Amino acid sequence: MNVELASYIVGASFGLFLCVQYIVFYFILLANMDAKKNKSDVVYIALIGVSIMAYGILGSLQMLNTDPYLQVVFYRLKLSAGVILLSFYVLLLRFILILIKDMTFVETDEYKESTRKYLLLMTGVSVVFIVFIIFTNLVIDMDTGTYRLTGLIYPAFFVIIAIIEYIEFYRLLKKEEGKITPMNRMRFKTILWTGIVPVIFALIEILIRMFVSHTITMQYGSFFMYGIFFLSLGLSLNLMFEYMSVMTRMSETNRKLSTLNKQILDEVRTAQSLQFSLLPIEKQREIQKHVDMEISYMPMQSVGGDYYDFYQIGDNKILMILGDASGHGIYAAMIWAMLKVEVEEIIEENQISDLAQAFTLLNKRITRILENTYSYATLFSCMINLEDHNLTYISAGHTDQFYYSKRDDSVVKIRNRNPIIGTFKNAKYSADGISNAPGDAILMFTDGVIEGVNPEGMQIGDRRLEDMFLEACRNGDNASLILNNMLSSIEEFTEGTIQHDDRTMMVIKL
């Protein structure tokens, strides 16, 4: 095996390695969203690798073939592959130049247009050269396979392109100095300098073939392929630099996300602490001295939009409110807090004795606050008279609640007959009463309860929850036992499935 053939085989191997390397890079690293912005340079480098492979394979076929005519044919095809390789390399450089401008926030529309025209001109000239090389004797003598004097235009084209690219690259790097990271600067310079080497070596090889002897390369190998070794090494180093750049960006992004996540968690903890401080836990203990009741509050997130509260009105009335603000998390919790403030203001203004009038006023105030936000709240409230145990209730857009009659041993729905809170400013509300007897019970709950799902995605639904409540009332003689029975039945149905809404239940045993 002569040295020239060996240089072609090694060069083709470098091209194959380059292709494999960048295919792996494309499918592994470019899973990162930030790195996807740079996928074009990976494509160009892979195309350069293909061109290097083609050059090396055609050069090997030229050396291995004994037919002089076929030797010249492969030689011409090899030179054409060299022109294509140069075209892809220039495309890579121009992509990097535009990338530099994008990285430094420079207007690129005009530059992209001038670059497009330049590349079209260069591509046109390259096509002309390929035609001259393959189909005419202006560059290569068909009989001897040696360069003609007019073939000097071929290396001159390489040199002119190299000079243009070097000047443009150097000028832009100088202009944008300080705006490009040292890693990217080193990466871009590596691609430029290692690309100039094969151009210089190609010029040397052509001049030797023209003015010394075309057999020199058989003794010392293809000078152009030696230059290609440098280019392949530079492009492989570019992979390392780009990998390090991507990892640096990912590390910085992860650090920022970690900091942001910590800030969000701190804010959520603060909101959670504030919301729990607003929950009527102490008030609940006082109310339970007068009314047999128990409550379960389970927000989907750290804070929730389910709202409940208790108030003693005068000496002989207890007001209980359960609501559900639209949305989830902190946003719903803000509506929750506004509801609490407005309800307490109405109570302080002594306008709560008439539930219908109180809800009409509450709706006007909440609508004024939530106007144009597409937010709302549903509420269910009941007023219990401690002397005669009469119960008055009002439902404002809330899901139907359940009432258990001990005498009939059945559950009936307390249906909603009013609009939601926060949408219609002039809406009118009406209240209703229930004739109750000792042993009766009310289940107040939010829609997150009936929307609870099991592992198969099946919801609890109204009917199943009604059956659970009936069974719980039959087996429980106080509010706490009834609620515990309900929670056990719900847990048995959902089997620990993660739920997607806040769940609140209140049981009142009359």
C-alpha cells in the first residue's frame, strides 16, 4: 500500500468518525431545548464529514484502479467532492457569523440578505468548477490526469474564498469582542483556523503536481488529506467545546431554576401559613360547644380555594358557610381571603340576619372586585337557630348538598336555586328553610369530593356519595363518626389516587 492510498483511507475514516460523532451529538445533546438552537451547525459539520468520506473513498478508488481512464474519472470526481466540501465549510462559517450576531443582539436581516447573495454566488461558481472539472479538459487533462495551466484558477478559487472568510470572521470577532463568551470564541476560532489548513495544503499539492511531479503524492501522501486531518480534529474539538457550552448553560439554567423554585416554595409556604392562620380552628371549637359538627379540609396544593367559616350571630344563631373559589392554588386562595373579609364586614354591619339580603349584598361587593377577571365563587350557607333548631339555608351556584332524615331513613338533595357569586352584579338571591328533627344530618361539601376518582378514572359522583352518606349516618350517632365513615368510604373508593381538586366536607348533626 502506498502512502497516498493510506492517506485517503485514513481521511475517509476521519470523515466517518465525524459523521457518527455529530449524529450522536444531535440525538443526545439536542434533547436540550437551548441546544436545539444550534442544530444547523451540527448538520453542516455532518455534511462536511460526508464530503470528507467521499473525497477519501474516491481517492482510494483512483489509487486502486489500474485503468488510466477510470483513474482520471475518479480523480475528477474526487476534486468535485473537494469543491463540495469547501461549500459546506463556508456554509458552516456563515452560519456561525450569523449566530454571533444573534448572540450579540445585532440586527441580522440586512447581513443575512448579503450573506445569502454571497452564498448563491459562491455556489454558482462551485457548480461551474464542478462542470469544468468533470466534463472538460480545462482543469484536468483527460489523458494524463495532470493539471493544465488554466487549472490554477481552481486553487485560486480556494485561496480567494479562504481570504474572504478569514477577513470577515476576524472583523466580526474583533467588532463583537467582549460580547462573546471565551468558550464560544475559542470554539469559533478553532473551526476557522483548522479549516484554513486544508486550503493551504491543497494549494501546495496542486502546485507540486503542476510544476514538480504528480508522483510526489504517491511517495508522501495527499497533502490535502493531511490538511483534512486538522479540519476533522478542529470539528471534533468543536464538539467538545459545544458540549461544554451546553453543559454550562444547563448548569446555569438549573441553578436559576433551583433559586426560582426556592423563592416560589418560600412564597407558597408564606401563603400557606397565612391561609392556615385564617382558618377558623379556634372558632370551630367554640361552635362545637353549641352544635354537633365536624369538618375535613383537604387542599389539592399547599393552599386551596375551598372556603369555610363559622359565626355566632347574636345569642342563639350559628352561621356556617362553605364555598369553592374558581381555580386552584394561590390564585384561588386570594379569592378565598376576599370572601372571608367581605363576609365578616357584612356581619359587622349587622346585615346577616336575612340570608337572601346578605348574599345579594355579598355578590355586589365580590362582583365589583372580580369584574373582568372571569373568576367566581360558589357558596352554601346555613343558619341554625339554637332555640328551636330551625334551619335556613341558601345556595349560591354551589353543588347540590345532602340532607339525611332520620325519620324517613333517606337522603334528599338540597338543590341550588341561585347564581354563582362574582359574575352578575345585580343578581337577586333567595333563601329556603328545612323542617328538621333530632337525629337529622346535613352534609356540606365542595365539588372536589364528588369529582374524586379511583385508579380507573371513575368519579365518585352524586349517587355514590349519597349512598356513602346514607350508610355513614346509619352507622354514626354523631358528626365526627359520620365524617370518619365518609372519609373511609371515599378512601376505599379512590385507593390513594392523586386528586385534582380541593376537597372539603362538613357534617352537621341536628
